[in-house]
Amino acid sequence: MKRIKSMLAFVMFMSVFVLGGCSNLTVLDPKGPVAEQQANLILFSIGLMLFIVVVVFVLFTLILVKYRERKSGPDYEPPDIEGSTFLEIIWTVIPIIILIALAIPTVKTIYALEEPPEATAHKEPVVIHATSVDWKWVFSYPEEDIETVNYIHIPEDRPILFKLASADSMGSFWIPSLGGQEYTMAGMMTELYLQADEPGEYRGRNSNFTGEGFADQVFTVTAETEEDYAEWVEEAQEAPELTQEKYNELMLKGHADEMTFSSTHLEWVNHAMDAEYATKVRNGLPLDEDNSHGSHEDHEDSEDEDHDSHKGHGDHDDHSKSEDKDTHSESH
């Protein structure tokens, strides 16, 4: 199986080398389980299509040779053939089989990637909100209360749940070494699980054209051990706090250097809930304070409801116990 994968990768490499110039083929050098599943699916699809192409060309050559024009004399009349039900069934069934052969592993992979990698599903994922802004990336760690610009740190061998949104135009979050792309859109949130199996530095980018600064909308991913990641978190939590004024500067179109803050913009705006925040900032329009705090308050309300729910269950249990004691006393 490894030999087949190596051969397919070599064929793919030569094809890209000949047709598109030199390339490092990052997508076929996976550094995590998500990227590995996708690479295996790509290689399987290429292998199946190459097999089909070879069969078609072999049959094409045989037919050309077998039914080529011959010196049969001026009076030769080829036999009159109306059709072949058997052949028609064959060339109808074969494409159906090909589609099924491609569809089954594709659908299985798509659904598998909606969940954390199976090998590490028992581990608590690191949650990172990734927000695309023309032309920069803002990353928020709500549990660690950290925000970074154009770079992230992640622990190895642990699932990472990216919650994706956009402050303006639709972008595409892509770390080729760790997995495929996922769109970022204003006013809604998409989710993507990724994971790095080994320490290293990987490049991420926006893979959806969003204007003149699109080419440089990139970021760095540093995968490290749990100990190094914990150390980085402690250092990042000592950085200056993010103010709304500073965040509004990031909403303006343009590039930015790497930055670190010890608080997140989720305290006053969630772009999955407020699609017009960046537009208002750029046009100097007043910000709706109620909407800008909506996501944070909703989160607090949800926690309060859960607390009240647990408290209500406790009161109910205490009341039930009291009734049971009264009944027991009366029975005596």
C-alpha cells in the first residue's frame, strides 16, 4: 500500500512539474491526521482516474488496429449492425460503478472531518476564533484570554477547533500542511478541526481572492509540545490588553505585523453575530453598543441559565427530600 501511494505521489509530482513548474506539493506531505485523510483521498482519486485513462487508451488503440481500413476490394460491404444491448448496458453500468467508487470514500472522509480526529477525540480541543480582515488574520483564544494577529501557537497531538468568521469580504482559511480550506464569512460562523502530529512551523493563508492585498494575507502556525505551548500562553497573557480603539484600527484595510494581546475582541463584538462592525468603523458610523456586546452577553446568559437550571434541580431535590421526611414521620 505504501509503495502504491509512493508511486501515485511520484506520478502526481511529475505531472505538476511538467505542467505547472516546480512545486513542493505541501498537500501531499501531510503533518496531521486531517491532511493525511485528504491526501489519501486525493491519491486514491488520481489512481482510479489514471487506471480509467489507461484502460480507455488501450481499448482505443485495439479498436484502431482491429478496425482499421484494409484493402478489401471495391465490392466489399461491411456488415450492417443495428446495435448491441449488451455493450450498451456495459457502458452505462461502468460509469455508475466509477461514480460509486469515488463517492463512497469521499462522503466518508467529508463526514469524518466534521469531528475531531478519532485518535485524539478524547482530548479537550483548543478553541481558536479565526477572523479574516482585509488583509490580515486575527486569532482569539477565548479560554486563555489571548489574541494574536497573523500568527498562532498550537500544541501538537491535540485537536484544534477553529471557529471561522470574517469582518468584511469572504475569505478562505487554509493551512495546507494540516488540512483543507474552509470559508470565512461575515454574519455567520463555520468550524474546522485540524491537528498537528509533530512540532514545526507551517504557513497558512487566505486562499480566496479578496482584493489587491490578498497575496500577502498570510500567517504562521507554530506547533509545539504541550509544555512549550503552556509556556507561550503564560508569556502571551502578560502582553498589553486589547482595547476597542486598537481593534478598530485593525478593521481598516491594509496589512499588519504580528501582534499579541492579553484580552480578546470577543468582549465587545463577534463578527459571526455582527456582520457590519468593520464597515461602520471604516465609514466612521456609530457603533451599536447593544449589538457589539450581544455575543458576550448571550454567553453569560447561557451560563446563568445553566446555573439556575442546576440550582432549580437542587431546590426541587431538597423539596422532595423534605416531603419524604414528612411522610415518613406521619407514617410513624
